[in-house]
Amino acid sequence: MLKVVKRNGKKEKFDLNKIKSALEKASSEVNKEDQIDSTTLNIIIYNLDSRINRFDRNVNVEEIQDMVEEELINYNYYAIVRHYI
């Protein structure tokens, strides 16, 4: 089972829904025209799930954050990146 190593060193089960919720929250904080649509959000979540589950070790939260930022940038959601961080 994949675990996430938090900044404080604590390990917890990887939960993709936490990333999705954080992205939805970040999206709600930007102008309407900069918000992520549900289709693209689902594609990004799918991409992240594929990337993260390739690891055969625990993943630290910074690695996940970098991947999320890369996905957002790939889809030109720069405003959301600023709110996600």
C-alpha cells in the first residue's frame, strides 16, 4: 500500500481524493475564467494517479505537490498553481 510521507515525517495512506479536494478549493479561489472544468480536473487526477502509483516506495508530499503543479502547468492553469501551493 502506497504511503505519503508528510512534512512532519508522519506516514499515511495515499488518498487521491485529498488532492482532488485541494484542487477544487484552489480553483474556487480564482476568477471564474481561470477555474478548472470538471473534465480537465478528472483527467489531471487520472494522470496523477497513474504517475504516483508507479512508485514502489513511499512518496513524500513535496514530490506529489511537484507533480500536481506540473499537471496544472501542462493545462495552463497558472492561477490555480499559485493558490494550490
